[in-house]
Amino acid sequence: MEVPTTFGGDDAAEMVTELRRNFLSGKTRSYEWRVAQLKNIVKFVEERETEIVDALRSDLNKPEFESVLFEISLLKSSCKVALKELKQWMKPEKVKTTLLAFPSSAEIVAEPLGVVLIISAWNYPILLSLDPVIGAIAAGNAVVLKPSEISPVTSSLLAKYVGQYLDSSAVRVVEGAVPETSALLEQKWDKIFYTGNAKVARVVMTAAAKYLTPVVLELGGKSPAVVDPDVNLKIAVRRIIAGKWGNNNGQACISPDYIVTTRDFAPKLVDTLKRELDRFYGKEPLQSPDLSRIVNSNHFDRLARLLDEDKVAGKIVYGGQRDKAHLKIAPTLLLDVPQDSQIMNEEIFGPLLPIIMVDKLEECYEIIMSRTKPLAAYLFTNRNNLKDQFVRTVSAGGLVINDSAIHLAVHGLPFGGVDESGMGSYHGKFSFDAFSHKKAVLYRSFLGDAPARYPPYTRGKMRL
Ligand code: NAD
């Protein structure tokens, strides 16, 4: 009988040693090497688009539209921004010096960290794997990517093609689940970039502490959408639907997790949501080709438990249909869900959307701030004073006024969490920075040496 080969501690140690040797050879530092790799990522997604779409369909029943728009196109535009800006990002940044160091000049030099580990999640398995790789490569590092085993077809597609398209002496993919990831985490890395849930993030951070390895943690949380009665309701509702169900059927870190609105306005909001959901996904949403399925039966059961909790059972005002055999759950609205229900106390990460009613909209702050800080928070309103108040009051990884989830596509904005939604950020230049060390360099000449700084110390010298 053939014994299956697994990736263990020795394999991980050997691989890191080899990558470190190749990193130290200096090959990953050159502008040309970085550009060649980035161009090959574009080439990979362009040449293999059909296979990528098929893999995502197989892992998640992800609609082609979402795969192309949110995984392939976003990745390509990330690469293109890096290719366009890289020379500028790599340039040392001149800074002013002080009188004490006169005469001198100073600059900040961005240098690669070394060999970095990227552990990614299953819900956007192409984008969340390769987008951080773009940052790592742009910054000149050697990199190991560990895609999620929960999206196995995409994971093996990445393993197959990263080796073909990128320089395998410096970029590797290791497939696997907890044992393989644990073997990787035992090694000394120069940075660990983790995307996933906060529980595993603690495992990652504990492993990183052994070598004082810096980490970026891209996590999740309960991202609220606050809807003011003074709003363009139809557009607001369409944008909530796009951010929630149009994002992997709610299985996205930045999809709206719950809505807060006023008691008086809630019936109108619910009616509009129902009407637009009917229009988008039809009367038989389980048959809609435009909704991803739930990724696996564990997550299906978890979502079913949230719906079946006694406190929640009578609160469904729309949807609720499910099909375990095909892992499908329809877009579901729940009205007036108690704050102490399970669904209001864990990240939903699926197609269920509770709506919380308050007497005054300002009560939303108490609801949002009584929880850990979310990855995103959304406000829909026409009122400028409310926009200002929301931006000043709500702490979250990112805020969007009058839309949801779309900030992810703006390269000039850092994407990352705060508190339990994560630490560190990436996208655009922030990705380059996440994988660089900003080295302080001060240049002095032998001119203008000031005797006053040397012993013997005297009172007179002290006052100079
Ligand atoms: P997951 O199950 O794919 O896990 C993420 C990674 O952690 C995988 O590569 C997995 O192999 C690894 N892992 C799991 N258990 C481990 C362990 N015990 N030790 C070491 N590694 C382990 O993904 P998930 O955690 O279910 O992802 C969903 C969560 O991720 C949600 O909370 C979501 O909000 C968050 N998320 C955040 C972002 C972001 O960009 N901020 C993006 C997507 C998902």
C-alpha cells in the first residue's frame, strides 16, 4: 500500500532554508525580477481565466460574473497598479535632518523583509491568495503561499500554476490543512500575513511570537449597515443587496452583517428589500444561478443553527428556504432579532441579514460599539451632519457612506481591520509597505565636526 506523503516540519524547514538562500542571493531584489513576476501573475489570470472560473464554480458555485469581477479583474488591477507605481515605491524617500546632525542628508530606504508566509482563506481564494503575493513580490521578498483547504479545487489550481508562471526558486505554494499549516508556522519567517478568522489568528500570532515575527491579520467581524429614513431607498437597498448577496452570497468579510434602522422606517425598508431581492433572484432563489452556494456542510449547519435558534425562529420576514443536499440557503431577512441571540453575537458569514430597529438612529452607535470593532461599517443617508457624526464616532477597519463593500476596490485606501477585525493593512502602496522594512539611513560627511559633543563634558558645552 502506498503511504500518502504529507508535508511536515522537516519539509517546511528545508523549503524555508532554500528560499532564504535564494533570497540572500539578491535575485528577488531587482526591479526586473519583481516586474517579471508581476507580469506573469497578469498572464496567469488572463490565460487561465476559464480554469479559474471553473475552479471557483466547483468550490463555491461562484457565479462567473462575480469570479471575473471580484477575483480576476481586481487581481489584475492590483498587479497593474503595482507595475505602474513600483519604480516610485522603490525610490528612497528623502527626509529633512536636524541641526544636531548638521551637515547631513537622510532618506528612508524600503528593503524587502526576507522570506514571508501568506495563509489565505476560502471565500475569495484567488484574490485573497494572490493579492498579498503581489505585495510580497513587489517589495522583493521570497514567498510561500498556503491557500485554504476549504476551497480545494482552487488551492490545487494555484499549486499547479504558480509553479509554472512564477519563479519557483523564490515563490512556492504549499497546500494543506491544519497539520501542514502548523508545520509552516513552526518555521522562522520574516512576516506572516494571515487572512481568516480571529480564533486561528491567535494561533498564528502565538507561533509568530516565538521568533518575534511581525504579522498582518486580515480578519472579519460584524459589519453593520445603518439606514437613515432620509435616503434614496431604492439605490441604498440595491447597494446593500450587492454588498451582501452579490458578494459570494454573504460569505465575504465585508458584507453587511446586520442592518440598523428606525422602528418607523423598518417596514418600508423591508418592503423595498423584498421587492428588489425578488427582482434580482426571482421567486425561487435556491434555483438562481446568481448566488454562490454555502461552502461546505459545516458552514451550512452553522447557518442553519443560527436560523433555528428559538429566539430567532419567528423573526424571518423573507426567505429562509434551504437545501442541504445542494448546500444552498436563500437570501433571508430577519426583523427585530433580540440582541442576545446567537446571530447577533457572531459573524454571520452567509446569506442571513437581521434588521435591528431603534427609536432614534443615533442608538446605532451603542449597538455598534458594544461589540468588537468591525472590519467595515456602512451608513446610508442624505444628511451631511449624520455622515460627519458617523465618521467621527464609529471605529472600524473602513467606512463607506452610501454603498457597501466597494472600498475594497479603491487602491488608494488601506484595507485592514482594527481590534478583533485585524491588524495591519494592504492594497496598493499599503501592500508594498506591509512587506517592506523602512530602513532609516543618515549620511554624514567628515566635514563640520563639532567638538562640543565630545568629553570632557563642561557646563558651557551643555548649553550650546
Ligand atoms: P479558512 O477556514 O480558509 O481558514 C483560513 C486559513 O487558516 C486556511 O488557510 C486554513 O488552512 C488555516 N487554518 C485553519 N485552522 C488552522 C489552525 N488551527 N492552525 C493554523 N492554520 C489554520 O477561513 P475562515 O477562517 O473560515 O475564513 C472566514 C473568516 O475570515 C471570517 O471571519 C472572515 O471575515 C475572515 N476573512 C477576512 C478577510 C479579510 O480580508 N479581512 C477576507 C476573507 C475572510
